[in-house]
Amino acid sequence: MSEVIRLFEVGPRDGLQNLEGDITVESKFNLIEMLRDAGLDRIEVGSFVNPKYVPQMKDTKELFSLLLDKLKGVKGLSVLVPNKKGVEIAESVGAELLNVYVSPSPAFLSENHGTFELSEVFDKYDSALENVPKESVRGYISLAFDSPFDDWDSKSVEDCLLWCSENAETVVLADTAGMATEGRMTEVIKMARKHVSMDRLALHLHEPQTKKMTFDKLLTTAYLSGIREFDSSIGGLGGCPYVPGSFGNLPTEYVVDWAEFYGIPIEQEINRSRLEAARLYAESITDTPLTERLTRFISGKLSGIRRRWIRTGA
């Protein structure tokens, strides 16, 4: 029997952060409520970053307060924090689940943390998270599989893995630029297993840059390597503003269809019709045509073979 997977929805943050135009707090709240109604109980709702650089996230504080007020007793809502100030704002509004990010890429660190030195980023977060329980932290390793800046190296990836394993409950391998291959993914996951138990590892995918690579291939490779938790974004919305070639995220609808096709159970009980309603709503508030053809899993010629691999563990 196939092992259960879990979904972590990032659409309200990673999906919206790069969009121009003003998406209202009410619209963001409605989207999150619809995602929860569809069965997605773990959602990244926003970030406490400098609004000068990511203006779409300027109202996260107001949004989080509204969520706590309207959805009494709600759990599973998290926010991205880049530094101590972000942690302090999160604590001030009652956000208990924090997402942090490091990277083996010096260029990425410079754009996102203001330094080329990974050790400085570690020190900054060590101070910021001093009073935050490890169980409340989700650690992202951006550009975990390759870098468009030609500065990826396995030693720095291992340093990130070690730091995240010590400071975060869940360690997320992020293909931020959509450059992962099946071989590199297998290599990095094997490396990760030396520092992090498989039940604490997760995967974050962006749209592959080449036609030779597909979400199907990457998801299957990760699953067969032991990954059981996957980030996804409603309608495939997303993209990192500071990484060249970083396009949409893994669509939530795609991974749901992928899991169903291969007979893989999902921990959350996903209501497909409500998920589709959320996709259509996301399309309306972002003025982005989220073509169903691009967000649905379509089995390829090798899918039957992969299905047997997954079901038998071969």
C-alpha cells in the first residue's frame, strides 16, 4: 500500500507575492477560507518582509489579525520571516508558526538577506529564533538543487541541511528556479537523509525550466526517495521575485490529481469541487488566467510504469 502524503499550501504567500496590483485583505481572507474549506489545513498566509521590496505582503499583519478574529481557534497558519524584526511582528499578532529561509547560493543570500555569507544568515536567525520553539519553525533551503547564478555547491547545501535540522522541525528542499533534475534531486535527498529523518523532509517545486523535466517526474522521484510532504500553490500561482527563471509553483490541483492517479492517499481530505472553486476565485482576484490544462496532471506514456513503481516500491 502506498504511504500517505501531506500538502502544505503556499498560494496566499508565495503565490501572490510577485503579483502587481492591489489584492485586498478581504480577498486574501476569502481565498484562505476557501482553501481551508477545500481541506487544506496547513497554509502559509503571508510574510513579514519589507513592503518596499514585496508590496503585495504589506498587509500581512492586518490579514493575520483578521484570520484569528474570524476563524476562532484556527491552527496551521504560518508566515514567512526574514529576520528578527519579522519574528517580533509575527509574535505581536499571535503567529506561532514561522517559516525561515537559507540558501547555498551567495547571490540569493545577497538579494534576500543582504549578505553573501551563509554564516551571517545563520547567526541572524539564531538570534531571531532564540525564544521560538524548534517545533514552530519550518526551514526552507532555497535553490537546494541548482542555481541560475552558477554558484551552487554541495558543501553549502550540507551546511544548510545541518543548520535547518538543528533549528527547524520541517526542512524543505526548494527548487526555487525550476532547475532540478531527477539525478540531482536523488543526490540531494540522499544527502539530506544523513541529517534529517524522512518524516521531517518536504519538497517545494517551481515550474521546470525545460520541457524535458516535468512535475510528474520530479514528484515521482521525490516520492520514491521517501519524501512525503509537498508544498503546492492553488492554480500554480507563484515565483520568486529575486531568482531569474522562477515561474509558477507546483499547482495544488496537479499534485492532488497526481496522487489520485498513482493511488497515493493524501492525509487531508481534499474536496475537489471546493478546490476548483478556490482556483477560480484566485483567478478572479489576481486577474491571472489559471488555465485548467496547465494546472492538471495529465498522465504521460510512462505513467503506467511509474504507477507500478510507486505501488510496489520497486
